[in-house]
Amino acid sequence: MVPSPPRFSDIQNHWARLFIEGLASRGIISGFPDGTFRPNQAMSRAEFAALLQKAFTTSKKRPYVPFVDVPAKHWAAAAIQKAYEAGFISGYPGNRFRPDASIARIEVLISLTTGLEITSNTPSETKAAFPEFYQDAAQIPVYALDKLAAATDAQIVVNYPNVKLLKPLEVANRADVAAFVYQALVYLGRVPTVSSEYIVTGQKTVAVSHKREFRGVWVTTGWNIDWPSKRGLSVEQQQSELIQILDRMQGLNLNALVFQVRPTGDALYASELEPWSGWLTGTQGKAPEPFYDPLAFAIAQCHQRNIELHAWFNPYRAGTSSENSPKVPPHITLTHPESVYTYGNDLWMDPGVKVIQDWTYNVILDVVRRYDVDGVHLDDYFYPYPVSGQTFPDNETYSAYQATGGKLSLADWRRNNVNQMVQRLATGIHATKRHVKFGISPFGIYRPGQPPQAKGLDQYEALYADPKKWLGEGWVDYIAPQLYWRIDPPAQSYPVLLQWWTDNNPKRRHIYPGNRLSALDGKDWSISEYEKQVEITRNLASKQSLGNIFYNMKVFSENRLGVVDVLKASTYAELALAPSMQWLDDVKPGLPTDLELKDGKLSWKAATGIRSWTLYKQNAATWKLVRILGGTTTSVAVEPGTYALCAVDNLANESAGAVVSVK
């Protein structure tokens, strides 16, 4: 990952950067006029009081008597008063506060645990373990032992450069305080955890992992192919069908739903930019009654089952001959009819027109902003597939381009229109939400002759799509070439084509080939064909071939020829998270906290920014993933054994495992 520039010029490689930026982004701390933070500068008691006022909202616990050395006009007078009233800070004999005096590390920890009323569930056990946690435990003042036990259990203590050296009586610098305060906010559930080797966990940990794999399926809403089964179903029926799909996916250990939300310039979600899809209610522009948002519903249901949801858009198709509902505003055919053409039996937007480019971009970014999607997914329809005897009617758009001095040939100009859209989406999606993945599923053959024996449609010349360039530029996070052919035929061979895609991936983006599950017939396409194709995919894992996407869900839903049972017993017998993407973010979340065993149940504290929890069980010298639990889960029944619980964020980055033994 290439990290974003730091907020302050002097924390680029500082150990506390994540803590500092986490507070700064929330307006809790600030730097100096010269753009620095000065992390190693000592913090005064007055500065600490001001920081407390911004970080925490607490009630008044005691009356304030003004300190003799804090005049009413002192810059921090109000903050000092509030910190005192909330129980964070007390004064010294003679009713003095000493606002300019530096504050010691142990004083900061005592202040936070006192003001926030943090206590230890097992103070005697934690204090007894201090020599194990802190090599300088002998320096801890007796009066601080209980408060430090609470701070340790709450994972507020951060020690740099040696995690086992508390340095309790040393002056706290600005970085120390930022780390302590941030961890207190983590404890309160107000900020996401960050990964740092300097956080004192008070918890035995182990490095655990498992073989990651993207296991996806396309769910087509257009033509009611997969969902809903027909137009105009009741809301209850629609939701029931979707839950059945997700339960089937979960039962098969699949972990990604590629959900078609925009088949023909319409919306399977609440949008002010495009009308409700007629594939949903039977009438374009008609919302479900009683109202619900299918995309929001699908996301919530997916995340409960630890399934990623990738919103699937067709960027330019505006209508099909099979739609029997008239177009209604704000459909693109009515708002900009001059930029929509009949081509073959369908309606297509002109990718070369700025209003269409902006329209598509804004529709997709609107979903990224408003919904908790895990990915944005485009299919293989850019310029439409060729229709015999017809020419795509964008001659006026191309002539207008030439009139402004454009020199590209028609084919290069069309490709450039598509390339600009792909690049713009890549930039916009990640600028809006860094963790949202961007993937495209192009036609499975790049060009005839690449690889040499390949024959078939030339998408470069026919669809004006250049996925080789998208991979080379790193504009996509994953590519899902539709390898809808069997293993054996030489002109379109699954392993040969997949090898080509992995060989033309200089930025090492993920490759998730698409598999033509819809062809399953037990004859030309047997279940063993798909088992072998997945195995071929896995054999190229070192070249970023890290999963598969099946078309389509209907085959799994009906369990055609028992395919679900076969794959569950062999190919997908084991659980798996989707692969992480280091170029987007490789920061691991913090450890699970407050682990407790009672009556055969392991419980832990809820945490923000966590998508799921992984539970491993030790078997001799190995650890096996036995459960993937939803991010809102905080307990699980366990049999006797030794377990490791990890936190997983929304990019599938996984923490170390917190170890617990069940007797």
C-alpha cells in the first residue's frame, strides 16, 4: 500500500501516526501553525485538560473551586474547570493546579480511568501479572495500582519503544497522550481499533491465518433471472427469496454476492437519480409497497452472514425489448433522449457524450456514498456487442470530437471514452471510501491470438474495452474475466486463458475468473468440470488468481444435479475470508478485548469498524478456522479446547488471535 500523506509533516514514520491522525481527523487534537505536530514534545497539564474537553463528554461529578494559579482569563480555564468537575484531574496542596507543569505518563492513565470510570473485572489478577506486562513494574506507585490494572485491561496503555516498559514516572509527550486518549475512545466504542505493536494487551496472542479465497456468485435481477423470480412479488416474497439465496450461499461457504442493482438505467434501490426498476415491481418508477430498500436489505443480510456485497452496474444499457413497462422520469431516455440510441433490439447510451459519462459516474458514486457496499462491479457491456449489419450510431458525437481538434481514430476514441470512465471511477470510488473495491468482469478473451491459440470475439475492437490496460494502470482492484469455456477445447481453454490473464497483471491485482455455471447439464458440462476449474484457479494463486465468481445463482438455488452438495463436500468444505488488498489498506485491526468465559460461552466486547470475527481452534501445532462470526456478534458457545479469536475489518484485514483456553 502507498500510504496517504500525513496530516502533519513530522509524523510520516512516527510510531504514533495512526493514533494522532485518528484524533486529528475528529477535531480532537491539532498541530502547530508550521504544519507540525511535535509528537515528542512534553504535554502540560493545561494542554491535557483542553484535550480532555474535546475528546470526552462527561457529566459534572463535583463542584469546582477555582485554582489560585488558574486565573479566569487563562486560555485553558474553562477546560480545567470541566476536567476537574468530571473527575479527570485534581489539584495540588494549596489549591494549585500547576497548568504549565508537564504531566507524567501514569498521571494520564489515572486521569482517564478515573474520569471515564473504567474499572478492572479482575484487578487482583491483573496486578499480579504486572511483572509480566511491565519490566519496570517496581516503579509503579502503590496509589496507581488499581487504576493501572483498569487501564491495562481496557488496553489503554501504549508503550514505545518497548511494549514491556511502562516508564510510569516519565513525562508524557504529545504522542503518548494521543495514543492513550485514542485507546480510551476505542474502549468506549467511539473510534475503530488501530493496529500497533505497542499496545499492551494483557492478552496472550498468536499469529493465525487461513487460505483466503474470493467465492462469488452473480445474482442477476434483469429479466428476473435470479431475483426476484418474477415481477410484482410482495415485499415479503421478495425478501424471503433473497434470504433463501443468501442462506444457500452461506451453507456453501461462499463469501461474495455480486448483486445487479442497475440493469438498464434503472435502480434496484432508492435513488433520486434513476427510477425504480420494473424488474422489481412490474412498473418502472414504482417503489416496493410497503416500502423497503432492496439494496440496503441485501447488504444488511449479507453482512450478518459474512458475505461481501458488490453492487453490479451496467454502465450504458438503457433498455431492452423484453421490458414491458414504459419509461418514466428521471430515466435517461426521457431526460437526455438525444444521447440514447436504438441498436439492435435494445437502447444504449452513448459513452462518448459528457452528460452520459457524468450520469454513469454520479449514479455509481451515489451508491458508494450512501450504502455500505464492499465493492463496485461492472459487467462486460461497454460499447454494445456488435449487431450484424448495424453500426453503432455515434457518428455525430465522433464528428463533434473531431471538430474540436480531436485526432484519435474512431476505434481509439471509443476505447479512450471507456478508459477515461474506468480511471475516473477508480479514483472517485477510492476517494469516497478507500475500502470499497472496484472490479470489472470483461469478456474472457482479450484479443484473438492472445494467447496464440485463442479464437473468438475481439473485445478490444468490438466492445472497445481494454482490460489489459486497466490491469497495467492498476485502475481495478480485481478483474473477473468471463472464462465461460471448458478446460479441453484449445481455442477457448479455461486454463490457457486464465494463465494469460495472470501473466498480464503487472500491478498484481486480484484475478477472479468467472465460471459458466449456467451451462451445467451433466453431459458437456459436468460438476467435475467446475471442480477442476476451481482447482486450476487455486493452482495459480501465487500469480494472484484468488477465487471464482459463478454465473448464475439460479443453478445453486435449485441445486441442479446436486451441485451444491458436491461442492460443499469437496471444493468448498472449508470456511474462508475473501483475500485482503494491501494496496488499499494493510493495517490490521486491534485485538478483541474483554474476553470472558462463562458457562461454556466465550464473550468479548463489541468494537467499531469490525466486519467480522474469526475463531480458530488449536489442533496440536496447527490452528483451524472453525467459525466466522458477524461483526455485531459478541459471544459464541465453545467446547473444551484452545481457541484464538481475531477481529476482521471491512477489507478482510485480520488481527492477531487472542488466545483463550476452555476447560
